[in-house]
Amino acid sequence: MGDVLVFAEHLGGHFPKTTLTAVNAGTELAKRRGGSAIAVVMGDAPDAVAAEIAKYGAAKVIALKHPALKNYLADAHAAALAALVKKTGAEFVLTTATAEGKDLMPRLAARLDAPMASEITAINDDGTYVRPMYAGNAMATIELEGPVKVITVRGTAFDAAKPAPSASPVENLDAEIDSATLKQEFVSFNQTKSDRPQLTEARIVVSGGRGLKSGENFKVVLEPLVDEMGAAMGASRAAVDAGFVPNDLQVGQTGKVVAPELYVAVGISGAIQHLAGMKDSKIIAAINKDEEAPIFSVADYGLVADLFKAVPEMVEELKKVKAH
Amino acid sequence: MKILVPIKRVPDPATTIRVLPDGSGIATDNVKWVINPFDEIAIEEALRIKEKQSGGEIVLATVGQTTWQEQLRTGLAMGADRAILVKNDGYLDSLGIAKVLARVISDEKPELVLLGKQAIDDDSNQTGQMLAELLGWPQATFASKVEIAESKVTVIREVDGGLETIAFKLPAIITTDLRLNEPRYASLPGIMKARKKELKEIPLDSLGLALSPKLKIKKLTAPPKRQAGKKVGSVAELVSVLHTEAKVI
Ligand SMILES: Cc1cc2nc3c(=O)[nH]c(=O)nc-3n(C[C@H](O)[C@H](O)[C@H](O)COP(=O)(O)OP(=O)(O)OC[C@H]3O[C@@H](n4cnc5c(N)ncnc54)[C@H](O)[C@@H]3O)c2cc1C
């Protein structure tokens, strides 16, 4: 009882920071519930990634191997993970609410006939959890019943696991999958190319909205600021819908949730759906020509100005600060 | 092709949500109720598939109270053919809803089920994936493009760091993301026609399902409110406060 299986997402031999967040949250949960955290790395050749994850303090790492686990696909991964839950008798399965985590965990929960809590932000001592609803306008205290519970955590609500003094033991297992039941086929992954930090990992995020008016302006006006600050670039839904920037830059209720040390909103009005994805940032700065824009109600520092003038100026000012 | 689209009734996304002082829920006076925006995208996609194939049937389904008929009628006015309301006044968690929908689907036998990736009230993002598992069907969540050729479906999905393409045979579950399409409005003739379309009510009890929610909501609280800070007078001042006061650059 109390053991937590942590699904460790990885791609191309690497794992995102959100995987370390899951390891830490899983360790935290196991501690509260009197069990241990076991990280599960799945793949057709999971050994190398498993050895990497083993550096981050999980009680154990299981490397679950099967040819059908080569690429991430919900049906194969849910089948293998459910079988492992039964085999280990784990009480919890946890991961971070990334696109992959969101895709996999509900399917797993249904397979285990278990309840699932999405994107929790806190683990309470009394056995309850906290999660946002209504675009973060309500925080729900929830209870999960039954022998197995499935949980995703919000990446911004937990710290990432740190390297531990000694490596966790790694157990190698062959995944139990009935290949005849698999129906999904991986075709391709078209990765957005960028040399900038990941949106969900960056210390500074600079986001642009409809106020930028075009994809070209994102390039010539906003990107110099993004790069001068060494930031990740984000966007509002309006900017993504208009095709100014790729989909995976959307910050908000139905996009990515970020909480960097500094969030700079440029030409973004601050709709509730956008705020849901960034209002836990440590410092928020906003540039908008409309002094009534709702973004100013959450901004620590607001500048009422035309962005086309202010942003290039800001790049110059930053250079001056750097020179000092 | 027969397509089933499960939909949910939610507060209009433009509504200001307030938690009741006793934490039992949200204030619903002055709330305008609408079809969950992602489900509207699902209805639109179903309509486009039907138009392209020039044939087929679109069935809407929901699990809720009598008032939810309104949203089903709106979907019928957009162009869906008929609707099913599984009447339930009690609380069900996502898995419960998925079990009810799985039952409706096994009676209706659609080849494709299209639904929203998340409902904007509880923001759980679970039902479609649960449904896929309960039915033993393939799933494509967060779809931004759907292509159907014969009985093979290719879906482009919005995932972290890019776009993923997966494929499978029908029957299947697809959940919609924002970029899939822009839903049409119901036309006046559409609204007139919708009044005569079939809307069947099924009492939940009559399905004989054993459903006991294992996720329970104990209470709701309002989130801590972030205070507005100050306005700065110039770009130079902004950079200066970020550097010396906030110390983030
Ligand atoms: C189901 C659903 C889900 C959604 N999910 C999300 C989500 O996840 N993320 C999200 O962001 N939105 C989301 N939205 C959309 C959200 O409601 C808003 O429509 C969107 O955030 C608006 O984007 P914006 O601020 O860029 O555009 P607008 O609201 O049009 O604001 C543009 C701003 O730019 C300013 N501006 C214009 N020109 C200049 C200039 N020259 N200089 C300075 N300022 C200028 C204007 O004053 C204005 O404030 C969702 C909506 C729905 C219905």
C-alpha cells in the first residue's frame, strides 16, 4: 500500500524537466501515504534513460521493455502500465500533466477502473488533493476512493527532483502487452525547431498576443526581445489561431501552464483563459496600449505604450543594463 | 458514416465564475449556459465529414438534466440529425460519464466518436480517453487535423514541442483541439428544423449501470487573488525596476 508508480516520459533518449517534476511529486506523495516512489521508463530500449532517471532519488526504477513501446502510443502504454500496476500492487500512478500525460492517464484509469485527478496542485495530509477548475477560478478539494488512484500533477506546482547522492536500483522487465489488441499506429512527429529554452522550463517567458498583428512582427519585433532576455517565447490563443506562431506556444487554460520568474505579456489583453496559464508567475510585466486591459490587474509592472515603439526600445535598454 | 458526438453544458467562457461562500459550488445566477466550446468544434468536424462524404448521420448525446436539452437543440440547429439525453440529476465523475456514453455507443454503433478534449468547467481532459479504453478503440486526442480515407483515419495532434501524426482504423475516438476548425453558427432555418428533430430522453436508471463516483469534490474555494502592482512611466523605468527592484533580469 502507498506505493507510487511514476510514469517517466521521455523522447529520443532524453526526458523533459516535467519528468523530474513527476519524480519529485511522486516521492512526496509516497512519503505522505507511507509507500515508495517507483519510476517507470517504458520503451523498446529503455535502459539508457532508466539509468539517467535513476540519478534522481526514486526508491527504484523499472525499465519496461517491449517493441510496441518504441514510440509513445496511448493504447500500448496504458496496457503495459496497467499490467505493471497489478503486478506491483501499487496504489497510485502519477505523472505530470504534459500532452503525453494527459493522453495516457485517463485511458489507464479506465483500464484499472480507478478514479483520476487531473493537474493537482497540492497533496494534503488528510488524504485529499487540490486541483483548479473553471480556468483556475475555483480550487477544488477532492478525494479519491478505491484501491488504485491515478493522478496528474501540474508542472508548475511542484519542484523538479534533484540529483540524489546514490543511484536508484534499476529493475528490467518485459512489458506484458497483448499485441493483438493494439490499434494505434505512429506515423510521424513534426518537431517545432527552436534554439530557445522550453516554454515550461524557462526562467523568463515573453509572450505575444493579437497586438503583434502578424507572424512577421513576432519575428522582427518580439523575437529580438525574447532573445535579448534569453527567454522562451509564448503566445495567446488569438496569436496562435491567427497563425502568427506554432500551436505549442499557446499559454493558458487550454494550452500550456507556465510559472517562470518573469513573464512579459506584450499586446495581450489578459482574458481569463490566458491568465489561467500564467498568473502563478513570480513577476508579471505587461506592455499594452490600453490602460484598461485586464492584464494590468495581475501585472506587477505595467507599461501603457504602443508595443511597436516600446519593444525595440526595451531591447536597447536591456543592452545598456547588460553593459554595466 | 454514423458519427456520435457527446456534448456537455458549461458556463459561457466569458462568464465570471464565483465560488459560493459555503464552497458547495459556483454561483449560477447570471450564468449563460452553452455547449462546451471544444464540443462545438467536434460537432463542426462531424458536419464537415458528413458534407464531404455527402451522407451519414450525426447523433448528439449528453448525460445531464432536462435543461441540457437546450444545448442539444443548439447542436441540432447547427445540423446534427438527432439527439439523446441520458437523464441524470446526480453527480457522476468522468469515469461514470464515460461508462454511460460507452453504453449509448454500444447501442448506437457509430463508426466515429468525436468530442472535446476538455470541458471548460472541470478542466479534467479525461472522458474521451476513458471512453476509448472502455470500448477498446484507438484514440487520437488534441486533434488539429482529421483525414478519413476508406476506413482509415489519419490525425494530426497538437502535442508538446510540435505536431504528431497517428493513424488507425475505424471505429475510433477523436478529441478536438482549438485549431481543428471554426464552428458555424446555427442558421435561422437550422433552428426551425431543429425543433422537429428527434430528441430522445433515456432515464439513467433504465440503463442498469452500477455507477458510484470514486472521485468526490469536498469543497470549492476561491483562488488567492493576485494584486495589481504599479504602472511605470517609461521603458527605461520598466527595465530598471525589473533589474533593481524585482531582480529578475
Ligand atoms: C474554450 C476557450 C479556450 C481558450 N483558451 C485560451 C488559452 O489557453 N490561452 C489564451 O491565451 N486564450 C485562450 N482563449 C481565448 C481568450 O478568451 C482570448 O480570446 C485570447 O486570450 C485573446 O488573445 P489576445 O489577448 O492576444 O487578443 P486580444 O484580446 O484581442 O488583445 C489584444 C491586446 O493587444 C493590445 N494591443 C493592440 N495593439 C497594440 C499595440 N500596438 N501596442 C500595445 N498593445 C496593443 C490591445 O489593447 C489588446 O489588449 C480561449 C477561449 C476559449 C473560448
